[in-house]
Amino acid sequence: LSFPHPAGFPTPESSEVHLGEIYINIQRTAEYKGVSSRILLWPCDVLLVHGVLHCLGYDHKKKGDIIAMERLETQLLRRLGVQRSMR
């Protein structure tokens, strides 16, 4: 789940940029993949990148949006050294 930071939401005075919040249920992800949550690492990377893109305003409501978001996810994951094979 990702929740973009709402405009105008009060935050402490800081130079930090708040994109929002991302929640990943590792146990649920492990159940989806059918593996032990102790050995589940890479899908969390994929989900984290996906959530960050949502916080940056990307979505997958239209086919063109899906293609653009998946292309960017793949590029970012490659730069992180993660093979994308979750889908």
C-alpha cells in the first residue's frame, strides 16, 4: 500500500522531502509467492519501487500508464541490481 503525501499536510520544518508512506506486508507477499517469509527478499524490492512510483504520482489506470510505469520500474530495479520476475 502506498499513500502519497497530501499537499498542504503539516510537517516539521525541514529540508527533507516527504513523498508519503509505503507499507509492505512481508508475510502476505510470501503467501502470494508460496515461499517462506524468511527467504523472501526481492519481491519487497519490487514492491518498494512500485510504491515509491505511486507516491511520485505514477499509476496504472490506463494501458499507456501501465506500460510507462512498468518500464520505469524495470529501469530502476536494474539500477538496483534486482531482476524483475514477479509478474
